[in-house]
Amino acid sequence: MNETKISDGTKFKIKGARFAAVSANIKYVNRLDLMVIYLETGSIITGVFTSSKTKAPSVLWSKKVTKKAFKDDKNPLAILVNSGNANAFTGKNGKKAIKKIVTKISTFLNISKKRVLMASTGVIGEFLPYKKIIEKIPELIKNLSENQIVNCANAIMTTDTYPKIRYKKFKLENKFVSVAGIAKGSGMIAPNMATMLAFIITDVKISYDILKKLTASLCDKTFNSITVDSDTSTSDMVLISATSKVEMKPIEKSSDNRILKFAKMLELIMKELALDIVKDGEGAKKLVEYQIVGATNDKSAKNIAFSIANSPLVKTAVAGEDPNWGRIIMAIGKSGEKIDQEKIKIFFGQYLITKNGKVYSEYDEEKTKNYMKKTELLVKVDLGIGKGSSTIWGCDLTKEYIDINADYRS
Amino acid sequence: MNETKISDGTKFKIKGARFAAVSANIKYVNRLDLMVIYLETGSIITGVFTSSKTKAPSVLWSKKVTKKAFKDDKNPLAILVNSGNANAFTGKNGKKAIKKIVTKISTFLNISKKRVLMASTGVIGEFLPYKKIIEKIPELIKNLSENQIVNCANAIMTTDTYPKIRYKKFKLENKFVSVAGIAKGSGMIAPNMATMLAFIITDVKISYDILKKLTASLCDKTFNSITVDSDTSTSDMVLISATSKVEMKPIEKSSDNRILKFAKMLELIMKELALDIVKDGEGAKKLVEYQIVGATNDKSAKNIAFSIANSPLVKTAVAGEDPNWGRIIMAIGKSGEKIDQEKIKIFFGQYLITKNGKVYSEYDEEKTKNYMKKTELLVKVDLGIGKGSSTIWGCDLTKEYIDINADYRS
């Protein structure tokens, strides 16, 4: 699913944020592969990180930084990201590389090391050529500009077929606030390149605690509700930062009624970026929204949703434009979650498929087949036994996925 | 992976067991699709069934029978199996179909209904044309012969490319005992056809309790240690029966030292059938044995093994003959199990790949690439933190899997 969203970076300004990207020749020559986001004094940052037990050192480092950021918001913040090498499972070399890079930025910018975050995406297990990165830091910093976010979106791509960038400007009471986000990801972990990364920046004035709470709950509904191939990267990372540069009364209390609108806009950006990733899923031709309702609770609904969305047989049926609802039944069954066969209603789009524990008496295969030809599909399952619900997004499994991933690394 | 193992059925005799198969035109015309195994008075039967929450009615029925069989071994036993239709998610019609079929066999053979088992494999959600089956029962029973097990193996095939049949004859002390087994399965659930089924018969004289215990523990090490596509059928079933027709002192005590040899032979048959299924996995070109050792416990080892074996990225790397060990690290990480990155040793065959949390200093990519060209591979992971271990078998993910499963049902 190709989408082109490259745009002029001048449209995506965030007060207090500057961007730069260069080519450091990490894996390929003359391709943007190193970027920095610089956030002025007073900025805060929170994050959500991979649940993998083989976390890359950049994940461990950045996680530590986001935990402490609220205690030290006097320094600027820098987020450095490279593509072409994940610096994952690289032993002591990996940690040393991060230390060297962070020290260089910290010295060069004269900021605390604890205000420098790092993310890496690319092949697992190869040593990061950190000297190439260190050499480029002066040039990178010199290039910093409020207009360069599009270059940053390009620099973090691996098997992505297009850069992913989203922006919204809206009013909170009488003040204009902006949110910009970039992301990369094309498999939960791509061929040799890895990882889903997203960086979101806003100029809103908000407390660390509230932003942290929003980050966790909104990630759950967006970036943690998508699947391309069920694989989890060693390096996934979503960072959300606020520069506080809008002149406004700070959002500090959870009763502040501006939170609702801000959260809504933030969720929209996160959801759009998340869907950009699924649409750009390796080999994906179709985007499927799975809506599960009527489950015993939300967690059960989400487990069932992922059991369906990750089933290779469901995904190949979607690729084949086959309304093969028996596979949905199979996937609900294998989830292990509580269900009552007699009460399951499956819908493809508006079409009811099952009722009373069997195929619906007025099920129309021809109409449903036609529906399956769309590139964006809705599969809804009403379990009819409770109030739990979950919506997630997945894609189909095509031969192109095999092509992309069975090629020998080169 | 094609293997031909069709053989003359006269070689596979089990005392007290007779077999027959006919064509009932359930889905296709003139293809064996209905079979029966008849076991004389005194036979016992145990089973292991799918963990799916959307179990087919035949699974629920047969499960009930195996629970009670030991209390009533005066009647003969009959196992009726059809392919071409799974009779799953068919509501009341499904239960009615089973009732009608079981009643017919029970009346015709003059045995208790509680001694008739049934299994079905094929498309989910379509009503079973049970009248076609009932009509054929007299012919089926008339055909019963001790030589017809090969026809039974053929009659249960769906997308299988060859029948799966294994046989062993061995001495327990001074008595010859035979074990025969047939199986089907080509995806955990195949395109529209479904299911893994296995039926094993022996003439050993053994108590129900001991056979039941063996069935559960050996299934765990064989049929429950394979994966083709991580999907679980609504209809999986393994039945193991003993006719007791060998004139021998019965095996009734768990201290009986004949159990060890019998269990070993039974496990061998079960493992061979299980591997036959993986080798015949939809689109599979390679069989991979995953040996996990040094885990905190066996359960953790098995979870890690399945996390690796089911990873689409690992499976496509195997298809591409790429020793992409970074994906093994990723899959270990996403399992959520306890590990220590520094202690993980990965071996492809005899080649050590990782040590001390990074790639092994003497890792030889060329040699490992050559190793990956084999059709049967060993991937061994030593986690180095405990005594837990598990061995499972999986296959690669190829474009043919997509071909087989993305085709519209017809």
C-alpha cells in the first residue's frame, strides 16, 4: 500500500524544537541515516519501550532517561537516532558505543548526558560503527533547523517504502498548540533492519506526570494495537516530548478540561502514524480493522483480536479476498479466552456472517466476497457475553512478505 | 517435502483390529473419505484433544467416550472418521449429525453408543451431509479387514500430499507386540479442510490408567511439540487404543519394567507421525528441530522454542537459507521468558553463533550458510541459566503456503 506524504518541512513547526539529518554511511552510502531532534530548555519527555527480554542497549539507556527527565528540565534535550544498525545483542561493544556517542553530544552541546536519548534501527548483532556517527555530530548540530523534520522522517526509514509524518495544530481554549510526529516500521521487526520507532513533539505546556499517563494509555490504543507479523523488536520505542513553549497556563491537574482535547489530538496523531506503519507493512496490500465487542473484559477482547489478526490462515484468507469466517472461529477458539459459541456474531463490514452457533441463515457469500475486494476492511466480532472491547489493526500476508524476508541479507 | 510411504496393508496387522474405508462423496466424488477402525471386545482407548475453545462436536463426543472407556471394556470399539467436512461451528445440526451417525453404527454393530468414537476433518461451518455417511455404513462394515489400514490413512487426508502410516513390531520380554499409527495434518488447520488427527492401535495388554498416562506424556513430547503455522484446529484429536489381544501378563503396575520399552516404541511411532505432519506442512521445504536447553524449567524452554519456531521472520529466514540469528534473538526476547543475554549460546547444527552476549568471535558465516542449505536443520539454544529443556519441530514459511491458503475456497 503506497502512500506519499512527503511534504515541505516548513509546515511542521513546533516551538522550541529543531531538527537535522545527515548521511553517516552506516550501512549504505549517501542515504540519510542519522538524525537529531533538539528540544530547548524546559522540555520534558516520556516514552514507551519494547517488552522484549532482549532489549537493545539504546532502549535501556533511553528508558532510564525518560524516567528521570522530570527531575531535571533545566537542560535542553537531544534525541539521536540512526538507521542501518540496531546495535542490539552486541555485548559490551554496544554499551560502549552508546556511551561514546552520548558523551560526544553531551560535550558538544554542553548538556547533561542524562538529557541525551538514543534509538537505533537496523540489523541485529552487528557492531555499531560509532566512530562514523561521532564524526558527523558537529555537522548534524550545525544543520539544526526548525524546518527539517521531514529529513528526520526519511533518516529513520529501513524497509519502509515511504516516510511517515503527521502534524496537527489546534486551539486549547485561546492558545494554538501543535503536535508533530514521525515514525518508522514496516514489520514489527523488518528483515535485518529492525523496529518500530516513533517520535512525537508538541509545544504544549504540560506536566511530566500528565504527559506520562497520556503516553501510556494512548500507546495502548494505537502503537500497541497494531500488528504486521506478530514479531516484537528488540528496539521498539515511542518517545513523546513537550517543549512547553506555548505561552499558556500549564496543564498540571488531571481535572484540567483541556486534557480531553489535547489527548484526542495526540491520539489521532498516534493512530495515524500507527496505521501508516501497518499500511506500509512488509508486503501488505490490505489494512484490516478488528473490532471485538461483548467480551468478558477489555484484555480478553484484545487477546482475541490479536489471535485473529496474527493468524497466518486469517491473513492469507484476507490476501485471497476470501470471507473464510471458519478461520475467524478457529482463531477465536485458539485464543483460550472465555466465549460462548452460540453467541458469537461475526461481521465482515456490514454483513452478518454467524448467529446462534452457525452460519447466519441469510448470509450472502457473493456480497461478502465483493466486500473483501476493498483495500480497507472491517472485521467485527460481537462475543455477546460482556462489555469488554478492543480495536486493533492488522494487514494481510502475501508472497511479497516472503520475498522481502526470505532474501539473504546483503 | 514429498515422501511416499504407501505400503501393502498386510504388513501392518494388529491383533484384534480391523479396518475399512469407502468413498462417501462428502466433498469430492470417488475419493476415499470415510473410514472405520473396529477394535474387538476387551479393547481400551484414551485420547488427547484440541485445547480450542471452539471445539467441534465430534471432539466433545469422543472426549467423553475416552473418559469412560475403562469402565466398559466388554463391548467392541468403533472409530469412525470422515474427511471433507469438519462439522465444526454447525450449531444444533452438528450435534444431531453425530447422534444419527453414532446411533446407526451402534445399532448396526449391536454395541453401546458409548463405544463409538467419531472424528471429522474438513471445512469449518458447513453442515455435515450425515445421510451420505449413514448410507455407507453397511458397506463400510462389510469391508472390515485386518489388511486395510493403508486405505484408512488415505481416507483421512485433506491437503496432505501423502498418507502417514507407521508401524513397529517388537518384543516385550518373550512376547511380540505391535503398534500401528496413522495420522493426517498439513497445517495446524488446513485451508478449509482442518485439523491434525492421529489414530494409534496396539495389541498390547495394558491397563487403561497406564495407557492414559503414557498418552498424555508422550503427546506432549510429540504431537504437541510440532508447529506448522501456529494455528490450532477446532478438531485436533489423537486416539490411542490397545486391543489386549497379545497373550501376555497384563501391564497393570507403573513399576512394570516392560513399560519403558513399550513407551519408547510408542513415542517413536508418535514422533515419526508428528514429523511426517511437519514435513508435509503446507508449502514446507525444510524440517527444523529446535532444541532448547539451560532454561529455568521445561515449560519456559517450550515457550521459547515455540516463540522461535512460530516466528514468521525466523521461518522466512529458514526458507531463504539465511543463518539470520538476530531473528532468533528477537524471538527469544519476545517470548517474555527469563533469560540472560550474556549467557545465550545459539548453534546452527554444530556451529556456535553467539557467546557472551554477542556474535561468537570465530563465527564463520560461509560455513553456516552452507549448513542452511540442508533440508533437515538443527537450531540449538543453550540459555545457560538452568536445567529446563524442550525439543520441538517446525518448518519454513514459503510462498507455497500463501498459494495454498490464499486461494479462494472452491
